[in-house]
Amino acid sequence: MIYLILMVLLNAVVAVILKLFTRFRVDHLQAIIFNYWVCVGTGSFFLGHVPVGADSVQQEWFPLALLMGAGFILVFNLFAYCTKTGGITAATVANKLSLVIPVIFSIFLYGEQLSAVHLCGIVLAFPAVYLASASGAQQQEKVHLGWIVLLFLCSGLLDTAMKYAQQRYLPTQESQAVYTIHLFAVAGAIGTLILVFLLITGRQRFSLRNLAGGLVLGIPNYFSIYYLVRMLNSNFIKSSAMIPLSNIGVLFASSSFAILFFREPMNARRWLGLALSLVVIVLLALS
């Protein structure tokens, strides 16, 4: 349970930091790229050595790490864009509605059976997420539907791939840490290549402010992913309930932070959604 709580809080902190980037004129792309190298350094420090090397390509999970690393930087930039244009809650709902994808994969890939309470919690998760994100049509229209759909699909597939990697390749705590560091290294390498191209062509200008933003973002981002992997490996509840439970928790925490720190507008539907989110968490935990 402690891994779930830490993962939820750290994800909410990451959303808040991304929102603050706009206020402090931090370029999201540069900060996200720098953040990934900070994640590599942070993970290596706590692991005691740098696990990325020439022998990495010989690992059975390396092709999946390449694919997921590319997915990391894509999803993070999509999430940052939605946070900037539509607010923390609107971005989080687009990200966390994707819970349906790993739930479906968990049922069919791992043969998990759903109890009535479990099924009820999953079904209620959808109106809970929608209602908690509702702050008026005008704000929702700021985020283009195409970006929302893309974020939904990519987030769900990334969560599914993370669960698959944990099930097949990552039986120990050290292997989970090593794999996570490789994901960040791949994302950082891809992002660096993109940034170098943009700098050469004059489409981007380097700023120390962006480097500082990446440092502030990188540490909580690393541990949000690390504790996600630890949570998936804990098996304190079924995997088909674990990701929906964590996603609802992240939504609730992010919405609370948005209300407290950014004064994002509230209405009756959003209050109902937050209350329903608590009901869903209880149902999924009991199941």
C-alpha cells in the first residue's frame, strides 16, 4: 500500500511542476529532456552504479525498453501540453481514462476473474474520472480532441507494457530499478537528438532556466515511475484493479492540488466526481 500512496503523491507533484513551468516561462520540451537525464543519475545513485552500458543490448527486455523509452517522452510531452492548455485536471483525466486498456489486457492476458464488487468499481471509475475533470465546456475545448485521444491511447499502452515487463522480466527489486533507468536513458537519448536538431535549425534556444526545471522535475518523476513498478510487483491486489486504483488516486490528488494551489474552478459535477472517486477506490481495494 505504501508504494501506491507514494506513487500517487509523486504523480500529483509532477503535474504541479509541469503547471508551474508555464508560470516561470520554462520550455517544456527542454525541461522534460533534461529531466530524463536527472532520472538516470538519480536512479544510478540509489542503485550504486550506472547500469546502462554496451551489454544492455544483450538483455532480453532491451527491445521493449527501447519502445517504452520512446513512449515515455511522447506521453510526457503530450501530458505537459494538455496541462498547459487545459489545466491539471483536464490533462490528468485524459491520462487516467486510459485505465481501461491495461484492465482489459490484465483480464485476457493473465486470466484474472472479476468479482461483482471489482466490476462495479471499474465501471464507476469512468463517470468518476469524467465528473472530476468537468470544469466547464469552455476549458475542455482548449484541449484539442485529437491530442486527448492520442494521450489516452499512448498512456494506456504504456501502462500495459509496464505491467507486461514487470510480469515477464523484472522479478527482483534491482532488476526493476535497472529497467526503469534504461527507460529514462532511452527517452533522454531520443529527446537529446531532437533537441540538438532544433537548436541547430534555430527552432529552440538553450536556457539555464530549462535546465533547472529539468532538475526539479527529474527527481520526483524518477520515483513516481520506480514506485509504480514496485507497486505492480507488490501484488497486494489484482493487477486488473491495481492500475485503475492508482489512476483514480492520481486523479484525486492532482485535482486536489489544482484546487488548492492553482484555484482551478470547481462546480457541482467536479465535487461529485471527487466523491465518487473515493467510492471507487474503496470498492477496488475491497475487491
